[in-house]
Amino acid sequence: MKALAVFYGDDAYALDTGIDNYIQGALPAEVRPFNFETLGPDTGAAAVILAAATLPFAADRRLTLVKNPAFALEKRPGGHLTEDQKALLAYLDNPNPVHGLIFRLETDAAPGKFLKALAEKADWHDCTKPKPDSLHRAARDRLKAVGKSLDYEADALLFQAARGWTAATLQAELDKVLLYYVDKDKLTAQDLARVFSKSVQTTIFTLLDAAMTGQTAQALAAYDDLLATGEMKSAPQVLARLIDSTRTLLAVQGLQSEHRTQADMAKRLGKHPFVIKKSLSQARGIPTDLLVDRLSYLLDQDIRAKTLTGLDEESLVRETLIAITSRPSDRKK
């Protein structure tokens, strides 16, 4: 195991799941409370190196997770490295053999000179968002080939579900659909939801729909289902999806004011057409300033989730869902 593991990319779910699995594999649960710490984005290289010098207590190893350290993502003209970047690379030439660093770098930017140098010394994990279009198209084409068609909402649910699939999952899920609906040609979202395995993607689809339309009880119930899957336990994962959905509502409001078509909106925003249709419906009647307020609140909650140690993440998500689904006057009470 190398002295530094880097989880890099724009997929919050892949980042947090990968880090959780890495920590579980590297540090037994019984010694973790005494041998694990988290540092925030303002941490400099000196503080990281100081933490890395700490020896484990009653264990073979100690770990430090550094969330989005600003110095690691900094790029200077001409590819010149900062002093912090040089210091970390120098440390990795002669690291503490019983202390492992973990960097969580959530970004959609391409790695610069420093990160490329870091990749040569670190255990690098690419956490780039998967492109759902190819699996979605493959699933839809297979259904079409055997005479099955999907209504609009079913196609949207398939699109969401495919985001979390592999080719093997696609095969297994469609086999179930075809076995269950031998004599039915037109499939609805309810048909697919009845057969698909309970997954993060289909459950988050339900949660987001409830959250964006102000259905508190339904949003909280969907969150309970999400926790039951055991795959999306991190508050930043859920908050990232709520932030994205709120930004989409703001974007479609702006594009609608420009008299853009739904097809043009889908192309510009890189969203499934049904997501645009759904977002237009959700955004109708919500004042833009209220959406801006909601987005600001979600971003503040995201910062809390990523920087505060010892935070009860489940309580934070429930608090957030109640706040954004409540009337503005209720939220201020």
C-alpha cells in the first residue's frame, strides 16, 4: 500500500464509496477511532505532512483523509509548482511507512502538472462520472428488438437506473423485465420499478422528485430506502444530487424565459428530455429567488458536511430535506 491514495474526479458517489471501501480495507474498525482523522480544504502541505508523521496507536497503520485540499488543485501559469506542492512530493520520496494519506479531490478539471507528478507516486483512483447514455441506449434497443416499448416516464426511469449499471447488471435486470412482462408490450415506470432491483439510482430518482416538489414525507421515506441499500450513506453524495437538481430548475427557468424548446434545453444542459420536462413542471410556480435561496442553503449544508468532523450525516440530510420541502416561512421558524 502506497503512502498516498488519491480519489480524483467529479462523481461524488464514486469518490465517497471508494474512500469508504479503502478505509475499511486498510484499517480495522476496532482501531479506527484512535488511528483516523479528517482534514479540511484549507489544510496546507505542512499540516498534512505533520499529520502523516503521527504514529499509529495499538495498530499497524494510521490514516488521514484530506478533503479537497486547495493546494493540490492549484494550477500556476507555465505549470510551475507551489511550495506546498513541492513539499508534498518531497515527503512522498521518503514517507512514514506506517501512515497512509488519502486525498479526496472532487473536480471535473483535468489533472495539471502537479497531479500528474502525484499520480506517479500515489495509488490513483479515477472517479469520473460514468456516461449513462450508452447503457441506456443498449437497454432500450434490446427491449425494442423484442417488441417492448416504454412510455416517457419509464424511459426516464430506465435512464436513471442505467447510470448505476454495468453491462452485467443491464443483462440481469432486462432478463427480469422480459420474464415478468411476457405478454405486455407497453411498459410504464411503475412496471419497471416493480421489477428492477432496489438501487441507488432508482431511489435517488424518487427522492429528488419528492424534494423538488415539496413532498417532505415522501422525500424522507425515499431517503430511508436509500440508506437501506447501504450504498449511499454519505451526506455529500445526497447533497450533490439535490444541488444538481436545484441548479437544473434554475437553468430551465432561465432557458424558458429565452423561449428555448425542451429539446434545446436537454441538449444545452446534457439532460434526458424527460428530466427537462419534469424540471419544467417542478419549477413552475416556484419563484426564482426562492430557488436561489434553496441553492445557497444546500451549498452551505454541503460545506458543513465536507468540513465538520464528528457530524451526524443522516441527521444533516434529514434536516436538509425538511428545510427545502417546507414553506419559506416554516424554514425560518
